Amino acid sequence: MSLTLSNRSANVKPSSTLAITAKAKALRAEGRDIVGFGAGEPDFATPSNICDAAIKAINDGFTKYTPASGITDLKKAVCAKFEKFNHLHYDPDQIIICNGGKHALTNIFDAIINPGDEVIIPAPYWLSYPEMVKLSDGKPVFVYSTAEQGYKVTADLIREAVTDKTKALVLNTPNNPTGMVYSRKDLEEIAALAVEKDFYVVADEMYEALIYTGEDHVSIASLGDEIYKRTITCSGLSKSYAMTGWRVGYAGAPIEITKRMSAMQSHATSNVNSIAQKAALEALTGPTDEMEKMKAEFDRRRQYMYKRLCAMPHLSCLEPEGAFYAFVDASEVCELSYKGKKIENAAGLAAILLDEFDTAVIPCQDFGYPKHIRLSYAISMEQIEKGLDRIENLMKEL
Ligand SMILES: Cc1ncc(COP(=O)(O)O)c(C=O)c1O
């Protein structure tokens, strides 16, 4: 045997969003006044009632192993939330508590994919999905959508990608990176296709609490018994409760899938940190006024950012409806030159913005759109104003 590494690990790209965020942090440490639009996390502190519940858990000695798939009280709280907010009935034994939404998703893919199975991923997509599918020995199949389609795939578009190897569709609403929200009608059509063609739907509803249009979030699993049986609904506390570092996510699924996920988790990571589980229980059952305040502030920033972006030359953007991202079409910019050199793609634009304008943005090649950038508005209004001024200065120079 030689000291080779696995083919599976060789095929996985490191997360470019985390890399850009780390680079912006390093430049800041060198003393540069960097505005970071890369953040995939709220700039707010975790609400104090949630922190207090964690401190109480420590003081009460709640510091031992828990059941691997999560404490019953937390599972019951997740069920109550599914019932009330998503109009979905799950029993506690259909719930698994995982180390963040990412872990819930990797568990799901590991539970359903066999080597060579195809997983349809609508583009633009969150950059981790293809890597997760490949890690589970599946094959990502991309279905692209345009700005005219609101960056949303229709059942007809998905149908064209379905083969006899299609195992699942990943559906993310509200969407990262586009901020778009699927309507009930969109979802009814997609659900009908999933039932007709008999594939799973992995519904990633991580941003479900962050919709700004007044529309209700619709969970595809709530649209009938047949689609319920084929859907794994995944969410978490990271984004809407400002709890990214606590690492609590969860999934609700048909019992046989939850059992598989729980068995795998019992060998891989065991339970989510016991203290974080108590904090999550408080988040789901305690007062929600802090969450509402955060949402209102995101909305204010969203409207400001959208207005500013629309007024800039060379860039275009749809009005984000949910999550905390603006997805900006920079294809016109890619045709232009800066200091005598063609910009070429979003990575080129992001490099100029960071090197010359102290502004970090996410180039979206790893989200399937190499001429788009993603700007997060989960940073302070003051930072947003400063960063948009800088982007505008570049656009006016071009
Ligand atoms: C669409 C989407 N799903 C899931 C996650 C994972 O969240 P967590 O931090 O809880 O693992 C993220 C985080 O960026 C996300 O954007």
C-alpha cells in the first residue's frame, strides 16, 4: 500500500465563501478598513434569553452525553414549530437534531444516495450542495434559471433533467444566493412532478423565517400526503436566531429516513453539544421579539441595498425577497477593463474590489454563475453604505 489519499476527498473543493471571509478578516487584522459583504451570518448577538438558557444548562450540570439524535424536549419543540409555522405534522421520533443545517444535509444525502444516483440542484445554488452530493457518491445535475425566470426553476425545467437515475431534488427557499422565494403554486407543480417521477425532495428551509414580502413561507412537504412521504425538511437556528456558532440544525423526515440518519450520527458525531441543545430549546419556545427586530433591520438594509444597486451603472439585480443576500448580475462589468486589463468574470471583479477598494464580495462561480456576485446585508447599515459607495466608485470609473 502506498500513502495515497481518498478519491472522494480529492473531489471536494474547499468553501470559497469561507475562504473570502477569512481573507477579509486577515486584511482587517493588517489594519485595512475592509467592508465585508461576504458574511453568511447575522451581525447580531445571540439573544440574551438564549445565552442565559445555555449558562443555566452549564450551572445545572447538563453537560453529559444526550441521546445521539437529540433531547426529547427539543424534538418536541421542533415538532411544535413544524406544526405551527410549516403546517407539517412530524412525531418526535421523525426528528433529528444535528450539528447545524450543514450536518443535517450531509446526513440526509448519506441516508438516501447510492453510488451514481443523480441529485438535481437548481442553479443558482448554495455552493455546498454539489460538494455534499459528491461526498455521498452522488452525481449533481444542475438546472439553470435566468433573471427573467426570477432565478427560480419550474417543474417543466426540472422535468427535462429527470432520468431513471434521478434520486432527489434539492429545493432551497428562501434561496441562498438569490434571495428568491418559491410561491405555493411553483411548489405545487414541483411536488406533482416529484410524485409522478418518484424522487425525494430535500427541502432546505434554513431561511424560512426571513421573508420580507408579506408572503407566507410554504413547506413543500405540507402540500399533500404523497409529497410528504418523499420530502426531508431541513432547517436550523443559525440564521434566524443569530446562532451560527452554536451549531444546531434539524430535519423532519419519514421515520425510516430519520432512523438511518440517527444511526449514522450515533457513530459519527453523537449528540449536538448538550448546552447548545438547551439554548435551542429556549430559542424555539421563548419570546420572539429579538428575532422580529433582527428581521425588521434586515428588511431596512435590504431595501436600501436594492435601491442603491439599481441606481449603479453596469450592475443589475432583482429585488431580494428573503434570506439576507442580493444576487447581482455583473456580466456587463465582465466585458469592461480596469487599468488596461479586461475584468473577464466575477472573480476578477471581486479581486479588484478587494485589492483596490477594500471591499469583499462573493464571486458566484461556485454558485453556478461566474458573472454574478453575492452581497450579504447581514452587516451594519453603516458598513453597507460605505461598501456600496466603494462599489459605486468603481462602477463610475469603468
Ligand atoms: C441555504 C443554506 N442551507 C444551510 C446552511 C447551513 O447552515 P448551518 O450554519 O446551520 O450549518 C446555510 C449556511 O450558509 C445555507 O445558506
